[in-house]
Amino acid sequence: MVFKHDHLRRERTGLPEAILCEGKHPHSLSEIMQELTQKPDTPFLFTRMSDDAYEALNEGHKELLDYHPLSATAILHGCLPERQGRVAVITAGTSDLPVAHEAARTLQYMGVNARLMADVGVAGIWRLMERLDELRDAEVIIAVAGMDAALPTVAAGLLPQPIIGVPTSVGYGVANRGDTALNAMLSSCAQGIVVTNIDNGFGAACAALRILRRQESTHA
Amino acid sequence: MVFKHDHLRRERTGLPEAILCEGKHPHSLSEIMQELTQKPDTPFLFTRMSDDAYEALNEGHKELLDYHPLSATAILHGCLPERQGRVAVITAGTSDLPVAHEAARTLQYMGVNARLMADVGVAGIWRLMERLDELRDAEVIIAVAGMDAALPTVAAGLLPQPIIGVPTSVGYGVANRGDTALNAMLSSCAQGIVVTNIDNGFGAACAALRILRRQESTHA
Amino acid sequence: MVFKHDHLRRERTGLPEAILCEGKHPHSLSEIMQELTQKPDTPFLFTRMSDDAYEALNEGHKELLDYHPLSATAILHGCLPERQGRVAVITAGTSDLPVAHEAARTLQYMGVNARLMADVGVAGIWRLMERLDELRDAEVIIAVAGMDAALPTVAAGLLPQPIIGVPTSVGYGVANRGDTALNAMLSSCAQGIVVTNIDNGFGAACAALRILRRQESTHA
Amino acid sequence: MVFKHDHLRRERTGLPEAILCEGKHPHSLSEIMQELTQKPDTPFLFTRMSDDAYEALNEGHKELLDYHPLSATAILHGCLPERQGRVAVITAGTSDLPVAHEAARTLQYMGVNARLMADVGVAGIWRLMERLDELRDAEVIIAVAGMDAALPTVAAGLLPQPIIGVPTSVGYGVANRGDTALNAMLSSCAQGIVVTNIDNGFGAACAALRILRRQESTHA
Amino acid sequence: MVFKHDHLRRERTGLPEAILCEGKHPHSLSEIMQELTQKPDTPFLFTRMSDDAYEALNEGHKELLDYHPLSATAILHGCLPERQGRVAVITAGTSDLPVAHEAARTLQYMGVNARLMADVGVAGIWRLMERLDELRDAEVIIAVAGMDAALPTVAAGLLPQPIIGVPTSVGYGVANRGDTALNAMLSSCAQGIVVTNIDNGFGAACAALRILRRQESTHA
Amino acid sequence: MVFKHDHLRRERTGLPEAILCEGKHPHSLSEIMQELTQKPDTPFLFTRMSDDAYEALNEGHKELLDYHPLSATAILHGCLPERQGRVAVITAGTSDLPVAHEAARTLQYMGVNARLMADVGVAGIWRLMERLDELRDAEVIIAVAGMDAALPTVAAGLLPQPIIGVPTSVGYGVANRGDTALNAMLSSCAQGIVVTNIDNGFGAACAALRILRRQESTHA
Amino acid sequence: MVFKHDHLRRERTGLPEAILCEGKHPHSLSEIMQELTQKPDTPFLFTRMSDDAYEALNEGHKELLDYHPLSATAILHGCLPERQGRVAVITAGTSDLPVAHEAARTLQYMGVNARLMADVGVAGIWRLMERLDELRDAEVIIAVAGMDAALPTVAAGLLPQPIIGVPTSVGYGVANRGDTALNAMLSSCAQGIVVTNIDNGFGAACAALRILRRQESTHA
Amino acid sequence: MVFKHDHLRRERTGLPEAILCEGKHPHSLSEIMQELTQKPDTPFLFTRMSDDAYEALNEGHKELLDYHPLSATAILHGCLPERQGRVAVITAGTSDLPVAHEAARTLQYMGVNARLMADVGVAGIWRLMERLDELRDAEVIIAVAGMDAALPTVAAGLLPQPIIGVPTSVGYGVANRGDTALNAMLSSCAQGIVVTNIDNGFGAACAALRILRRQESTHA
């Protein structure tokens, strides 16, 4: 079985190709890698690549990858050309960092400047308040939070930009591996928050790119 | 079948008797009312008494009740003697008022002074900030909120008192009739929030009384 | 209790005030209406106002409202000034129309031009294919779909714009009042779809406004 | 305890015997193997046999098995005689391959010709479109997909054959280990899709055989 | 908004058009009816049309419909030409009859002969045993059952045909409006049962038609 | 902390003491064992003792235990005196054996004669039919089944004795670790089935003893 | 369609025939009634017959029924002959009475003496303690409780008889229409509690009869 | 990224800083430890620190920690000054000890005297009864229980103090990793129980401190 990386998708949607590693058999992943390494001019992004999945690759492939363990992402053949746009990635707590970094790495790979501000969760509301001016400068805000996920609600009441909530699977008990954070974001009484799947920093970055790019195409 | 209002419980726990009307057959409710009206010296509280349940009572019983439709509570034979203690009941939005009033009416019935502050939900954080000084004066805070229920998280990061969260069944879709609010409160990263069942303003008031009364018994 | 419509929120976020009617006691709704009618220069939007809720208002209030039963929305004191931006609202089937119209009415109220294209669900893929050129013209796409909610997945593979998925509670059995549509959208393998709560056409419109407005503020 | 492979079932339903390995104690599995190897004229199929379960068998037994790790199936004593019928097994993505191969291996074991077409998921709709002519040639289609599982919906709108959807446990977050894919398939607005349990490629192959065989018996 | 009944779907899949009434606004339903009555040569099927939905139609439309209250179906402009094929619809109990009749009426509308056998649930196993010979004559079996839904499991162990399980929302408590019946059918240890959504007699009939028709096209 | 095995419970309910090992810290388990070995005249039963938990005990303790890996039970200081009563433990499949043996071992420990009949699941109904005469001889029947758990439904329609259903966590996908089996048993349309927690063979044996013993006490 | 009341079931299991009215179409119920009234020598029991279902019957049928609204049961053609055996039905609160009466009426219909003791819930533990001597006299105990359903746990720690727990759908919020009561009973740490479906007083009575009757058959 | 321990929170709420270790990447935990060890005058508490997390720290850090494996807590730089107040921590069973010890260790760290009474679960009601006098002496009661979690219900009917229920994830099957215990506590019919997240002994201790401290501030 030969893996087809999907040229047409990129042409039609402008979004670069990415390979979700989780759930793929090591043999399938190895075949994909074998094929992609033969296209040195095309950058690729791998997401949810665990340490084990990375270690199972052969040495030659590992050397070609820019692997980042905390975000479980790897970049092959460098990043895409830089483009305009400022995205802020904010997190409620330290445990949300892997997901926030997945978003930031995806943006970096797509050529977008991302600024990560950690530990601004609203259980200490002053932490967010101190950063409001910085946040007003961003064109899109990605708010990463687990547990009760109150961060995007408070942020959306204070800031006018597009806000993409990313619930995380942080927490225990009724945090329910992110379900509570997801549902809290979706039922937020703040207006106009949009949300991705649990832990989906990659998807939030793609959505941010859709927003930034729309602007380019319209105003270019 | 004769209804037994439970004298022993009051003696042992200090909590007054209350009758949950919801789920009781109209005939059962009528029998209970018949029996309790024969004890004019004992105050009783009825909770979750819908308009329909109230209207189904006979006229004589209706006249004896102090019925409050918004909170669906009724008081028979007046309130208990006033006692010390200041409780603040805060709500995120207008839709949380029925539950907040259930808490306030229960406190009133138990002789406790309750102050209700509505519409301080954190999607407009300044609304809570403006009331912080008032809130610091309360001995116990009951925070009533639905949907994402972020109010107790922010409040608990700013205030040192006991905070009892009451999730409400307000909202639609993934608000899930209060499940999301409940789980968000329980998985709050703010420290030391305790929670009651969905829409249980009565239970929050009882818990507040346990806290206030402990103080009396210990320090009297 | 006096209802506070929240001037500060509008100032800070640029989003106009809206009143969610569902879950509010008729008495509360009447009080709110009484207060808002005294501000004839300020437009207001009411959402999820059922026929019953509308009929329970007094005649004078009803006359002031522009009520739209299919979308269950009402506008008081006219719409906001027109602004630039083209939003397409697409639906999978006829049953999704109430939610699609909630989005379109909210956009209309906020001064944004919205184009509604119904019945382009992918069980008949040619229906979407025929409208692709029209869709390429929109700056933001709101995709409204229930049941298996496959519409945004296919659309996002063909179109480069921001795509906001709105799951609907249409269907029976395991459609689970919209949960399946919501989860299918969130776990779409198409890149960069963002999602709102079930049936939340209003929220999708607000998110679209955040995207359109960002452009104005940045490029004006 | 002696394992009874069920001759009567085969006689009555025409379906061959299969042993589900998952959940069986290694000792039970070893006893079963011991017994079946003494019937060299009867082919047997083992499903969900993990690498660990295979490795725990004794060497003599391992040698007798035709083990296929990706599909976690093993065949003992060869396949059943070939029969007529063309089944297509299609998958949305690479991660669905183990389940697709379980279906294909079961068909192969039952003597049916199966054609596997991978990576035709509808987030890139052109991939399915290119294969429509091939698909029209099949008598039964098994559509294997996880996450939002939109593949059978689009296929069922384009093709007239029996379509058996097999949801997979691929994905994370609200993919919910296959529940979302299952529910999306069941609530598809395309007509006449039938569905098996999550990851049940074996069951889909059996259902295909029931369909193919009905034809034989009726028309022979 | 003009309703588009989907000619293309019929051409491509061979399945006739059907209108799901549940969840459609009365106004939408009336518009659809207005349009379809202008095509007197095309038969249409309406499903899940409640007594209330039927009564809300205007008199002229009602007269044109062949309405069947127990199955909540209506047929407009007669049935499709008869075709070969024998389908048996069996039910576990009397409460499953509405769903069984939805399947039977859909088959009748599509020109297929359907035989309904009620009350053969396996809590009285002899009831099924007495009908086995009749059942062996059918080409496809649709097994309708709620609660524990054990009927298709027992039937599939005794009969070689394609068996389509239709779980019903019959029962209370943990019957969970059909979820238990659905999950029991999906996790049946009998081989090769396929399943539709809860209460989806229409879908089962369409699947049966896909099976019957495949035979025609292949062998004609 | 000293473990208190509960003499009073045995005196009041007649049920012997048992220690649930799962979920106990190895240190706690070791302390308990230390204490119980000092009471050589009192038999004790340990349930859900995994191989790991057994291996973690010190050698002296291990020697004193009669450990049975398949059922994960251990008996200390022998069994209780034999008592009258015949209990049949039946299972649907081989994978249900660990739970069935937990029931049988508990009965053996309590001095009750238990007969285990495996592999009588109703997907091959003739297997149960062949054993009916044997089953009629039992005073209590414990029916152990996973997946769709149809066994107790069919058995309860054929047999007059008390039938205790024990759902097992066997299966995958929507088998949901036993939830489906549990709910199917609870919503069985057969009359008078009672049920225990998932995998709770121990509880079923205790319930059987309550039934057998009642007889002794009443009729002795 | 003619309703078959199932003679064979009674012969084989000794349990009398009962008709579950809920979920049956009024027309089906009327047909059943028509048929059963022609067998004046056979007693029948109807369960979950709502006031509306009863009122929809024709007058002649209503007169023949002994209808009991609180338990929603009706008896046709009198009760079965009295048999030995003493069953106690206990309830936690007044709201559990409908279910408790369904159990008691079913027992009465089957000729068994049932004693109902209400309001012995363990939030006031002394209420249960006062009745222990009475309870020791019963041969089987049916414990009916909703909400946290702690009653059977405490009772089973004090009493040696068979205890059948019946969870009720009493309560609100996380009481979840009886799911919490059901799960609490099933995961009770008291030994040997068995459980029925939520609100299934009828099933508990049937199980009690299986227990009582076993005794007769064995010892007669 | 530098970890910010939150001085402001302590100042505003009076609650000391704690670090939740679970879910934090080992690298993040190591950075935090590095920073905190440089503040030798400030005590810190670590919760949910598994043996693995502890072992992954460097030796110097390990030596500085007072690590307690059963409760998975560690204290750095000693405890806070002793304060007045008596808290009782009671558990239903031995398996609840880790959570109970987390509460007790947190209280010890905050300078509060905590008394732990284990194994007073109400399946043996006399065990609680024997300790009632001791319990009456406590100012706050923390009741730790899993499975059916009936302990706080019975305790709250006998004792007048504030009662904080902590559900535990003990048990299997429908114990659902603590969900059943949580829901049973929340829907208790005893008055005024408040609840924390599953296994959240730390949160219960913080809530107890809020209650004790309120008293100091009011009465000092």
C-alpha cells in the first residue's frame, strides 16, 4: 500500500500536508517516511508523534526530522515561507503546554509568527489582566485550557479578536479527559468563541491560518 | 400511609424539616399538607413546588402557605428565629435567578440574612470586580451559575471565604441540563470550592447553615 | 432585580448585546423588555424566543419587535449599520433551516450581508459541487448540519476560507440531539474546522463578525 | 473445560467457525488450539489475536498458523474453497488499515475475492470520485472509516450496492474510541447504510457473505 | 426557499425519494407538499409523520395522502412497480409494531413483498422456533426488537440469510430509549448481523432493497 | 492502621468475610494478610487478586493461600462447612470463564455445591436446549454472559428458578466493558431476572447463599 | 394482528402473564383488552398503565378492571390463589411509593402477602433501626430507593435474607432519572444485593416469587 | 518557560501554593522544582506525585522533599505554622486510604490537626455508630468513600457539622471510576452535604481551611 500525500488538498485549500502519527502502525509510518523523504523540496509536518514512535524510526529518518518531544511534533524538510500575521497562544496552566506547543509549532511550520503566553489561567485573574495589552496586538488568539476551561470565557469578554478555544485533557475525575473543558468552552456565555477537538493544537493553528490567509487573498 | 416528618433529624443535625414536592404524587402531597397544618407551632419549608403542584392544593392549604413562584418554594407557619451570619448569593446571569432565590428563601426560612447579587458572570469580568468589597463582607458565598460556570473559579481566586458552587440547568446543547456546569465547578483549578447537585439552592443553604452554626456552637 | 444590559461588553469586544430568552422566567423577560424599550436608540437582539415566549409579552412590546418565528429571533429598535463582509450560510437539509436562519438573522442585525444556501448535504454530493463557485466568493462560511454532519468535512477539503461548523439537534436515535453531529465535526479529518455549541447559529454569526472585524481594524 | 467448536452453527447458517482471541485467558487459548489442531481437515479463523497472544502459543502451534500481524488474524488449516462474488473494502485513511485487513482476510478465508482501496476519505473528495467506476463493479461494499466517518454517507449517495459501514476506533478526543464514527454512520442521511460494531471487520465480512450466499442459494 | 427533491439520487442509487417529516417546521412541510403534489406521476414516501403533522396539512393535501397512523408513514401518488424479492419483518413484541410497520410500508411503497411476523421474542423461544420454516423462505430478514434485543442473536444462529437488526426505543430505565437494544445488537456474538439506527424501519427497508436489487442487476 | 475484619457482619448476615484486593495498596494488603494469618481457625476469601498482587506477597503468606489464577481468588484457612443446596453457574462463552469461576470458587468456599456449564450462549440455541434437564435440577441459576448477554433472557423464559444475571466485561467497541451486557440483562423482557455489578461473580454467589440459607432457616 | 398471551411461558416458568402498557399504541391495547376479556377464568395483570391509557379504554373494559392509579396497575379477572411466603417492601421516601406499590400489587395479584414499610431511608438511620425486628420476619426483602439509594446497603449489612434492590427515578440533576440509584445499588459494598431495572417493581415481585416458589417445589 | 508560583493568590485567598504533578511533563516538573528550591523560606506542597514522578527527580531534589507514597504527596521546606481547628477525616474502607491521607497530609501541611478514622463504611453500620462521640468533637468532617458512597448520607443525618464528601475512584464495573460515588453524594437526601471532585482530598482540605479560617477572621 503506497501512502498518498494529498497534493490536491493543498492546492484547493492552501493548507499544507500533515501526518497524524497516533494510531498508525509502525510499519505504515515507516513506509510513509520512506516515501516522503524522497521529496526533499516539500516540507511535511508530523503530529502526535510519541517518543516511542520517533524512536521506532530508522536512524536515517530520525536524522532528517526536526523532532520536538514536548509537542510531539516533527518537521521534515524545513518550514514553509514566512507569512504575515500575529497569533497569540495562551494557556491556563503548565500542564497545557504540550498542546500549546503543538499549535505554536504548526504555526511556525506554516510560516506564521506565534507568541506563547503560559500560566494566565483565571483562577488568578490578575495574570490575564497584566497581559491584556500584549493580547490586543494579536490578530487571532488561541486559548488552550483544561479542567473548567474558564480562560476563553473571560478573554472573550475583554478582547475583540477571533478566539479559538482548545480544550485539553488535563485533569482527573470529572475533568473526563477533556470533555468538561470542551463542553464548558462550547457552552460559554461569552460571544463568538469557536472550539476544536480536545488537545487539537494542530487544528487550531490551521483555523488561524484560514483566518489570516483570508485576509491576504481579499486584500492583496 | 402517614407521612413522618422527622423530629429526630432536627434534633440531631439542627437542620429544619423540608419537603421536596417534585416527584410526589398530588395525593401524597395533599396528605402531607393535611398533617402538617395540624402543627401550627412548627414552621415547614416546601421546595420545588411547581405552580401546578401549588394550584392542585385545596384552597385552605393554599391560604396558609407563603408561596414564591420564581423560587418554587413555600413556607408554612412562618420562619425560624433569626440567627447571626451573613451569606452572599451571587449569580452569573438572569436565568440563574430561580435557583439563587431557592437558596435565599431557604436561608430566610432558617433565620439567616442572605444578600443576592445577580448578573456578575465573568464573561463581563468588571461586573464581579465592582462587587468584591461587598463580597468580602460575607461569611459564606453561594455562587450560582450555569453553562460554563466559570464564576466560582474566578471568585475563589479572589476571596478567602467558604465558597459553595451551585451549578444550574441553564443553557442548551452541551450544557447538558447542568452537567457541564457541575463538572466545570468540580474540576476547577481554584482551591477549595465545594459543590452541590444541579439546581440545588436548598442544599447550598443547608451547607451554609452547617458552617455558620458550627461557629456558634464552638464559640458560644 | 434590574437587568443590566452590558454596555461595557460592547465597548470592549465590539459585539452587540443579545438576550437569550430560553430559560428565562416570563416575568424576568417582561422586566427586561420594559427596560430595553426605554432606550429607543439602541438596537437589541433576542434569540431562542419561542412562539409561546413571544405571545406572553404584552401587546405594546410585541408591536415593537421584529419577530421571525422560524429562527425564533426578534429585533428591537432596528439593525446596526451595514458593514462590509460576505458570509455564506450553508445547510445540509431542510430541517437545519431554523438554526441557519438564526445565524443569518444575527448577521443581518449586525449589519453583515449573509447568503443562505440550503440543502447542499453531501449524501447528494453534486448539490455541493454545483455551488462551489458561489462559495469561493464568501469570506467566511458557516456550515449548518445535523445527524452525521459530513458537510463541513467535505467543504473544508474543497475551500480555503474559515469554516465554522454549527451542529444541529436534527435527527433521532443516536443522533442524540446533536451530540453526534457535534462530535463528528470536532473529529473531522479535514483541517482547520472550528465549531460552536449545538444549534448555536447566533454564536457562529458572532465568530464570523470577530473574523470580519479583525480585518477592518487591521487594514483600515 | 473442553472448547466446543460449533459444528451445528456452520450447518445451519453456512458461516465458518471463528475464534475471538481477545479476552480469552492464554490458558484457554492454548487448550482451544490443542483441540483444533487435531482436526486437520477443518479450516479455522482466529481474530483479534495480538502479537502477544500469538507469541504466547507454543512453537508447534505457531508454525501451523498463517498469522498476519497488521490485521491480527490467523488462519489454521488453510482457506475454504473459492466462491463467486466481488467485495470492495474501502478505507478513509491509513489508520483504518488494520480493520480493513481484518475484513479482507476474513473474506479470503471464506473463499471470497476482496479488493482493498485505501485512503479515499472524503476530506479529499476527488480521491473517492476517481475510484467510482471500480466501485460500481463490486457486489458489496464495506466502508471502513473512523473519526467523523463521512465516507459511507458520500458513497451511499453515489452507489446502488449494499454498503456495510465499519466504524473504527481511530482518532482522539471526541472521536471517543469509535463511538462518534459509529453514531455518524448510524445517523447518516444517506439511505440504506447498515453498520457493524466498532472495528468489527470480521462481522462485516460475514454479513457480506450472507448477502453473496443468498444469491447463490436463490439462483443456483 | 424551494425544496429540491433529489432526482439525481434516485438515478444514481436506485432508491426512491423519501421525506423525513420529524424536525421539519410545519411551514416547511407545507411548502414541500405544495411542490410535490404538482408532480402527479412521481410517487413519494413520507416518514415519521405524526398525527399532529398530518392534521396540520391542508385538507386538499390530506386527501391526496395514503396515511397510516401506526407506522406514521404516508404515500403520495401511489407505490412503485412491484419487483421480485421476499422480505420477512419479525418483531420481538407488540410495542415494536410501529417500527416494523414503517419497514413494511416502505417495502410496499418500493414494490417489494413484505411479510410481518410479530411477537416472536426469545423470552418465549418456542414462538420463534415455530416460525423457522417460514423464515427460511425469506431472502432478507429484518429483525425489530427493543429492550435487550436478543431476537437477532438467536435468529442469526439459526438462519443463513442477511439479517438486518432494527433496535427500537421500547422500554424504560436502562433501556435508554433504544441505546441498549442498539448496543446489544452491535455486540452480538452471532455472526454477520448488521444494524440500523434506533427505530429506523425505513433505513432497514432501503438496505433490503439494496440487497435484493444487487441480485437483479447482477443476474438479469 | 489496623485492618478490621468484620465479625459483626458475619454474625448479623451469615455471610463470611471476604477481602476485595483490587484497588488496595500492596502495603495495605500485606498488613491485612499479616493480621489474618494469626487467626488460623477462621477461613477467609480474597477476590480480584491479580497475579501481580499474589506475587507481591511474601513467600510465607503465599504458601498459606489456595490461589486460583483464572478466577483471581485465594482461600485462606480452608473452606466453610458444607451445606445443602445446588447452584448452577452457566456461561455464554469461553471468555466468561474467569467470572464464572469467581462465582463457583466463592460458593465452594461457602460450602455450597456449584456446577459450572460453559459455552451455552444462545447464538447457538441448541447448546442451551441440550442442558435444560440438568438445569431444572438446580435450586438457583447464575447466568454469566457478556456482549449482548441474551443468555439469561432465554433461560428465564424456560426455567422457573431464581436466576441471577452476571454481566461480564467481555467484548469490544459498544460492548463498553460490560455496560451493554448489564443494561441488556436489566431491561430483559423475561420476568424476574435479577442482576449484579459487571464481573461480580462473588456477589452473585453471596446472593445465591442468601436464597439457599433463607430456606434452611425457614424450614429447618 | 392478534395478541398472543403466552400460555407456554406460564407453564414453563410458573410466572403469570402480565401486559406492559407503556409504549403500546392505544389501538393495540384495546385489541389486547378485547381478547383477554373473553377469557374470564384467567387473571391478568397490567403494569405501567397511566391514567391516560386507562381513560382511553372503553367503558365496558374499564369496569372489568381493578385499577390502582398510584401504582399504575390494573388487575383483570381477580387475583391468583393465595400462596405462602412473606415479602417486605421497604422504601426510602414518600416519592418511592408508586414503585413500591407496583411491587406490592404484583405480589398481591400472584397471591403473596406483602408488607409495605415506607420512609425508612437511611438519612435518618433510626427509622430503619426501629423496624429491624419486623424485617427479620420477612422471607424476601424488596428495597425501593432513589437518589443515592443507600437503603439496601445498610439493610444488607444488618439482615440475612435475600435483598432485591429496586432503584427509582426519583430525584433531579445527577440523580439522572434513576441511573445513580441503580449504579449505587450495583456497586454496593454490602454482600449479595441483587438489582432490577429502574422503577421495576413488577420485576422485583417476580424475582421474589421465583425465590418463594423454589422453596415450595423443593420442599413440598 | 519559567514557572510562576502565585504569590498573589496566597495573599488574596490565604491558601498556600500547591503543585499538581499529574499531567505535567517530567521536564516541566524538574524546572519547577529547580525554581522552588531556591526559596527555602517558603513551604510548598506537591500533590498526585506518583512514585515514578518522584523517582524521576534528581537526587538533590529528592532529598529535600518529605515524600509520602501512599498519599502521593510531598512537602518542601516544612509545614506552615500550626493553627487551631479540628478536622476529622473518615473513610468507608481500606481502599479509600490514599485519598484520605491526601486530605490529612494537606491539612498537616497547612498547620491543621487532622484525625483519620478508617473503615467506618455503613455496610457495617455499627462501625460508624461506635465513633459518633469522637466525630461530634470535630469542627469539620471530611467523608471519603467510593462505590455507593453511602457514608456521608448516614453521617449527615446524625451529625450537625459541615460535611465535605470526597468520592473515590475505588471499585469496578458501574462504580465507573468514581462517577457513581460522586453522583450518589450529590444526590444524597441528607441535607447540606457538599462535595469535591473524585479523589480530591487536597480540595477537601482547602475547603476545610476556608471554613476554619473564616471563623478566625470573624472572631479574632
